[in-house]
Amino acid sequence: MPRLLFAGVLTAALALSPLAAQAANPQPTDPASSTSTPATESTATETPTSTAVPTEASTADPTPAPGETPAPSETPAPGELPAPPPPPQPTTGAPAPGEQTGTGTPTEQNGLTAPAPAPGSAQRAAVGPHSISGTVTRAGGAPVTAADSVWVSLIDQSSSSLIASTTTAIDGSYTLSDIPSGDDMVVQFGSGSGTLLGEYYDDAPSAFFAQAFTFTDEEPQTLTGIDAELALGSVISGHVSGSDGSSVDGVYVNIQRVPSGSGNSFFGGQVEADGDYSITGVAPGDYRVTFSGTPGGLMGQYYDGVYDQGSATLVTVAGNGQTVTGIDAILDPGSSVSGTVTRNDGGSFETSPVTVSVQPVDNQGFSVDATVAADGSYTVDGLAPGVYTVQFRPQEEGSNLILGYYGGTDWSTAARITIGAGEAQDLVGYDFGMLLGNEISGQITRADGEPWEEFRTPQVIVEEWDGSSTSVTSTSMEADGSYAVHGIAPGSYRVKFEGSYSDDAFGFVWYDDVIDPSAAHQFVFGSDPQVVTGIDGQLSQASSVSGTVTRSDGKPIEENTFVSLELPGSGYIAASTQVRADGSYRFDKVTPRDYVVRFGGTDHVREQYYPDVQYSYEATILTVTEEPLTGIDATLTAGAPVTGTVTRSDGAPIDYTSIAVYAYDADYRQAGSTWVNTDGSYKIPALAAGNYRFQFTPLGTGNPVVPSWWDGKASFEQADAVTMPSTLEAVTGIDTELIVGTTASGHVVDPNGDPVANTSVSFAGADGRYGYGTTNADGDYTVYGLADGDYTVQFSTWDTGLIGEYYDDARTVDDATLVTVENAEPVTGIDAALEQGSTISGTVTRADGGSLADCAVRVSLVRDAPPSQSGDGGECVDADGGYAIDGIAPDRYFVAFGGEGLATQWFDDVSVRADATVLEFVEGEPRDETGVDAELQPGGSITASATRSDGGSLDAVTVEAVLADGGTVVYSRAVGSYEPQFTLSGLPLDRYLLRFSAPGLPTQYYGGADAGSATVVDLTTEPDATGIAVALAAASTAALEVTRGGGETVTAGQTLAALAVTVVDGAGEPVYGKRVVFTVSGAATFAGGATTATAPSNSAGLAVSPALLSGETAGTVTASARISGVSGSSVAFDPSTVRDAQDGAGDLSVTTTATTSLENGLAVLTVTVLNSGPAAADLRITTPFGAKTYTNVAPGAEATRVFRSYRASVDDGTVTVRVTDPVGGHSIDISTDYEGVEL
């Protein structure tokens, strides 16, 4: 009889399918043996032993691949788009036990999990008062048989820990008893014989999608009718033989579903000694069959007789108990690689065995392993044609040898060995010297002081510091809490302490007691091995966070909707998971800390934070303790995606991650972002109903594309709005062509004429466009992607002692010389000679003796008039208290000192700026000002919030901390509407009044209308005051004042100026947040023919209407404005006049010529306009390739402009010239056609 290979799960009493065991727990081979593994496996595995299947993963990745549906950690700002994914890398050995990450979509691995817990795991609870019962039948209702060996298990949905299990009776009935109270339990069914296909209740392919049950402590509960119908499993069978007659006993046959899916997707086992095999319990689908682990130097292969994965012939299984036969293989002898391994310490390979793994670099060939013999020799045979690397790794966890690669330091730099097709080759001389590594050791304790229980000990993971999150080595802890990690190669690392994978009791921390890996302690090892001891950690009892997610439109939650726990401020994702189909979610193993919760992740629900806010700074910070945190619910705002295509004007392809797209709402708040794909397509998901403007931003040095807003506009204000309809239908076709701009270059030197490296050079266009560059070591720079226009150029430098400036040799932007880019011609010679600045230095001490390390104290310069921060913007004080600020421009300055928990102090030893000493620096006389010292005292803070009593919007609020005794203002800051709560920090410990003021609102104090009735905040008794809330009283509005608009004379079809009013109160002060209604009648309307429009007043009280569009007939335009809800507030604008298009035409006359030609293979349009009228005129030339304005063109004079299309051909088109009388104001439009051109 051939041995049976089960594709499904087995009972606890039966052995698991060997390949599934192999994927879960690779074991070392026998000395000098060699086995092969298919290239599809990422780890170099060896002869497996029987063990349990690893539990289902329980994390999710909310970060999309660029160009796919993104789910940013909060709405990303420019430059914060997700990084492009790295190329796949092979693992460096066996996976870390229980390794988990905060990313990765939940998947089912190696089929359904076995009912018995993995060795070393703990069951969730022992016994309880509840029960579940039901009946299992075959599909169609036929009874199960004893030969089916059906079992039923109850497992924890998140951790897959076993809670209870049983087998069915002869009639298929079962009862799971003694179930403890708890939630998120799922029922799993399986067949130990493999004749039936396993599943989860109710017909779910994995635990993640299964219906979960909850049992409470209130009273015993009995669930009945939890039934299942199990489908018949199919069979794949065949015969394996060696072409040279070699034995095939021990060859592995593996099948993998293509495409890979949940459920039984990857399993197999060994063939019999006679070469026969039979795999049972196979679900319907297409499978790739692999023959590997071959003995005697035979090559592994894919069915049918090929060595690369892509060429494999798939085997189709229809289901319903079908048997697929004849899936045979004839294995040929393969090539070999051999050599000698040495140790730099002269140690023995018998006591510290080493595996040599020859691994394919792509999907052609198989990984084959062998163990180094006692004399250091090795031979790896059975190698199929392909390209390989050779890896040398210690087999034992306690070995201090460093894993290495032949010909390189890691996989990416390792030498590639090519084995060609045809006759087998014997490659010799691949010798390698193994080095001793570094060691980290310490002890892990429990925060509750209890000893570690057997099978619940945590693990220690040493990870590379570079952010790749690749676990390089790990170890399990001893029973007493001690650990030692060996074989650490030179480099930088961090250390993670994490609870057992199969146990929810403990979470993780990085050394030294942080959650964010970027904040962890960095261990740096050089070429000399080190032993670092005392790296201790402590783990607290983990908790859980759970809740329910719904959609605002009532529709079901989509697959891939995610929830993540993030650290406040840093945005680090500590954990992430998918929302289940019923809307529920749950995090287990949550380390007690402060978190914010983020929801989102699909095309049709907008990402948000708990509780129902859009941005992380608005989110409620949740403190997780050892008690479960429940009810963290969310109703996600429904939205729809916006898609489009981006092209370049030169026709070149879009480079990956070279262009980002950002969506901004009407308030200029970023609502979404994504990358443009290499085919030019992009998609921004889940935009709610409303109007949006889209920005296309080139990224990366040397990118020649000009930044632009849709459609072809230079700024947010000019951009065309895109409306997401209330029906939430996807918006498509938001396409744009980005112009490839020109360059500007120059050279930057110091006072001695020497080049200045790393100087930042920025070009700021008057129309809102921009460009950036940085000088190289020679002081040269080039700025790319500049459109035609005027630019202000600024040079900024740091840590050089030099003063930044504007071009050309200007201190301020007002004195700068503009640089003009015309006709897309490169601009050169925009140079700068930076002057030497002054320096301020001194020493800072703390009266409380506290530490000055890690930038605990900063020193800043503030200009005397107007008050503004200057110089380097502040300097961290060194750990010894010293500091120096250089590059100070001539001016008058105050010096301020401050830090967390310290009172802000001004030089020389005063608490308010008005009393501070001024330091003055004179033009042309740089100097070093020393001895600017300070001794800082402990300080306090006040945390408060401000709202409007009438519920209106609040913006531009000024909050002042005023000394209760004397009335001196000690602290003043502006608070925006985006800060629902704010903190005044660095206050000397004294008694204060809080004063609030905002445009259009009466000034008031905390606790009273004036200082006499205000509440005193006493920081001498409570240094950090919290819970202060102020509702600012509403102002009474008296009237509107006309600011501009009305009284114009325009030609029919032209645009009139927008109407503007100022809202003022009874004292004539501006009022913020009032809604103004504009009404127009006569010969003009607002866009779309509307006769009314509304606009809110800003912080200056200004409200501006949309532009007015005149019709095709002459007439009078009358307009008025009023404050919504305020009677008697209406004001009228002076009437405007719309002239007939022919009025005044006799006074305006031009002759236009427009011709196309080819220059350097690209089409250009040359337009010449002759003013043939009797008086000077203003000319506005508009073409498909841009526009240009010329003012006061004299009679008989010409204006000529070359417009570049950046295309190889252009179609026939029209040029429009608007001719305007600069005195009378009337104008006419004159159009001229031109013929296209092509190569």
C-alpha cells in the first residue's frame, strides 16, 4: 500500500502532513546529507519532523502599493507617501519563532489549523460552564462514517489557541463542553482521514471569516444547531522514479493552489519506497505539483518535467471526490557545488554544525541544503539549472557563528553561481571562512512579579536597525527569564521582547521599554566580537481593544477595511487588523500604552480616526491598561474613488514614484494622496461628497516636470474644482498633461570665494509654482522643472556660519531681484556670494540639576522688530550645557532659553521679552558674542480649549498668559481651528489670568469678562493646570461695508470682478465666520446662471463672491449683499455696465499672425500682434500652449511671443487676442486661426 498524504487537517492523535510541518518548523538535516526545496519557499528548509501547523496570521497591512488603493496613516502630506516596496529577499534561515509584525494581510497558511495547540503553546482557558453542539454530515446530507474520522474544535479567532475539541459520534453529532467565558471563538471542522474537506462555521474558508461566538459570565449558555456539511476531498496520485535507477524513497511531493488562496493551499508529503504517492483531501482548484527533497543527487522538478515555476503544468482538480492519476515524475541527476568551510576560532563542526544552502535567486531551480562534515568539507548535489547563491548558516540557536554568503556580505551582494542546462556539472572550490559573532544577553521579567509559566516564555528578537524589519536572529527565553542571542554580525541593531506567539497574555516592547522601533536603543557592533550583557526587559500583561465598524450609507463593510493602533504623534503602527464581515474587530496582545485608532482602507470608505475625526491630531488618545478596552466603534464616511491619467508633454514615460497626486478639499485640507503608476494611471480612494482640487507634484532630484494643479493651473486658488457627487459615483477622467520645464543653475561661494556645499536654493514663482536644488561639493546647483515666469530665489545654508540671502545679494524678499524664465530656455549664472555671519554662544545650567542631554533645552533668537525667529531658528544645548548659534545676520535680537518642564527665560535672566537685553549686530562687522548664559528654573503649563458660545467657527484666536499680579503678558500664542485643545508651556511658576481674543469677538478672560472677574490659574500649587475650557461670547453684527466690486464697464461675454464686503461689529472691528449672501440681477450671473451665492467672512471679516459672468447682450448689472439671518444688513454695489461686443471697436484694432514650425523636432507656435489702432492698448494673447500679457503697447508697435508645445506635432487651432483700452476699460476679443504642423 502506498502511504497516504493528507491535504486536510488531522486529529491531535495523528501526524500532520510532512510538508506542512516543514513550513512550520524546519529542522537540521543529518550530517553530510543533502535535500532540495522548491524555489517557491522563501526559507531554506531541511528534513522536517512531525509537528503542528502554525496558527493563522492575525495582522493586516493598511499601506497600499503606490498606485493602488492607499490607506495613509493619516492623510499624508507631500513627501509622506508610502515608500515603494523593496524587492523580495530570501530569509536568512529558519523564521523567528512566533515572529509577528504590524503589517501583512491576514491569510490562512498551510491549510486549516490542527485542533491541538502547537508545542509550547497554552490553551486560552481550562474549563467553563458553556457548551456548543451540532451535527456534521457529508455534503448533501449523507452521514459521516467512522473512516472519515471527523473532529470539531473551538479556537480563539485571533490567536488560534485551542479552547475545546472533540470527535463526532457515529451519527455525526458532537458536543463541545466546558467552554469558558470569552469572546471571538470560532468552530472548526476537519477530517482526520482526509476524505472530507475541513471548514469553519458557517462555511468559512478560514478562522478570520468565520462566525465568532461570545460567552458571558452571567449564566451558562448552550448553543445548538452549529452544523456543518463537509464536501468530499479529492485525490492526486502518481509515481516518482529516478532516470538512473536511484532510489526515490524520501522524495517530497508538494501541491500548491494557483492562485494561492485561503483554506488548503499548500501541502504534501513523502513518496513510498517504490515511488508511489497519493495526496488526499484536495479541494477543487488548479495546483502546481513540486517534487523535491530528492536523495542521491537527483534534481527536483515541477510537473511536468520543468525546473522553473512559471513553466509548470497545472493540475486541475474538479472536486466531488475526484481522483486525478498519472501525475508522475522521472528525476535526473543534478549538478553539485562543493568546498571547504573553516572557522576563525578553530572550533569543531561536530559540536556546532553548519548548513550550506544553495538557493535560487529567482523562481528557476530549487534550494538544496547539506550539512558540513566534521573536517569542514561539504557537497551540495541535485542542483537543477538556474542561478544560485551559497549560504552558510549555523544550525543551532546557541552557536556564535555568523551566517554568511559566498562572495558577499549578504544575499544582495553574494556571488551568483550559474548552472546551465545539459550535462550535470561538479563545481568545486567554493570555500568559506565563518567568523564568530557578537552576543547580547539579559533577563526578561513579568511586570506583576510572577514567574514565567512553562510554554508561556517570551522570545527575544534582534533586528537590523536600517528599518528593513528583517529578523536577523532570535531566541527563546530560559525558564528563569534569562536569554542570550548569539552569532550577531557587525552592524547596527535593536532588540525586541515579545510574548509567545500562541499566547495572548503578553505583548511586546523594544529595548529600552518603547513601542516605536525608531525610538529603540541602537546597538552597534564592529569587527571585534563583543558580549553585551544586562539588556533586560519587562513585559506587562497584554490587553485587548475591540469594537464595531459601520458605514454611513448603511452598506456592508468591504473586505480589506482595516483598523490600526498607532502611537500618538509619531504615527507608528503598533498593530493592524482587518474588520470582519459583520463589522467587528479585535486586537489581542496589546501592550499597555497610549494609542490612537485609525480606520479605513477601501475605495468606498474614507479613512478616519476615533472618534469619527479625520486627522490624527484630532483623535482621542486611548490609554490601554490590562483591562480590555471595548466599544471603540466607528461609522466610516462613505466615499468614492477619483481616477485619471498623467502624461508628460515630451511623451516620456512616468518613472515609478516620480509624481504624486494630492486631493485638497475646499478648505485646503488634504483629503487623499497616491503615486502615479508607470502607465500614468492613478487612483485616490474614498473621497466624500464635495469639491476637491488636485495637485500633481514631481518628486526626486532632477525631475524635469513642472508641478501643476488640475487642470494646468499654477496654484490652489486657480485650480479647477472637481465635484464628488452626493450619489458617490466614481469620478473618472481627471487627466492632465504635465509640462516638462527648463532648468536654472548657478554657483555659491563663501567670502573667500570657496564653494559652499549643501546650500538649499529655492525658486518661488509669482504664480505659486516652485523649484528646489542643493549645491554639490563644488558649490554648483541645478533646479529642474521650471515653467516660464518670474521667480524669487533664496539661498539658505546651515552649520556654515554664513548668512542666507536672496538673489541678487538681498537680505529680504522685498529687496530681491526677480529671475525671469522665458520660452523654456535654461537660465544660468544665478550665483551667490554668502557673507560671514555672527555667532552667539554660552552655557546653560538647570537649577534642578536635571539632564541637558537629548536636546532637553533649546536656545532661540527673536528679532527685535518685528518679532520673529531668526538665525538657525534655535540650537540644541549640548549635554554639558554648551551651545553656539552661527550665521546670524546683522540685526537686533533677543535670546530665549526653554525646554520641557522648564520656565522660558530671556537673556539676561528675565521671564518676559520686554525686559530682555538686546544684542545688536552691525552690517559688515561680524563678531562672536560669548557668555550669553542662563540658569533655568522649573516651569509649568496650562492646557485649555476654546469654543464659540454661538457654535460658530473659531479661527485666529490669540491666547495670553497674563500675570495676575501686575498684568504683564508672559506668554502669547495664536491658536487655530485645528487645535481643539492647546497648551501654553514654559511658564514660570506664578499666578496667571488667561486672556482670549479673536477677530470680531469681544476680548474675555477665563472665568470672567474682564481681569477683575477672571479666575486665577495658580501654577505655584499645581504646575501643570488642565481642564480649562472657555466659550467665547458672540459679537453683535452692525453692518456690511463694501470692499470692492460694482461700477465696471465690460464687453459682453467678459468676466466682472468678484464682489467683496467686510463684516464689522458695532465697534467697527472685523467679524469672523458670518455667512454673506450675494444677489445679482441684469446682464450678468454667477457660474451656471445662478443669481445668488454665499461666502463666509474670514478672520479679517472679508467675504468674497464668485466671479460674475456677463451674458451676450448689453445691459446693467445690479448687485447687493446681506448677512444671512441679520435683518437690515443689506448693502448695494454700484451698478456695472455691459457693453455690446461692437461698442468701441472702432477705437481698438490689431493685426495678428500665427504660424507654426518645428524646432529641434518639436512644434512651436509664433504669434505676432500689431497694434494698428490710434492709441496704446493692453494685449492678452491666449493659445492652447499658454498665454502672455503685454501692457501699454504703443500704436504701430508689435508684440511677439513664441509658445512651445513640447510635442512633435500640433493640430490646427486658434489664437485669441483680447485688446483692452487702458483708459476707457472696454475691450474686444479677436481670434486668428493657424495651421498645424508635424514631423
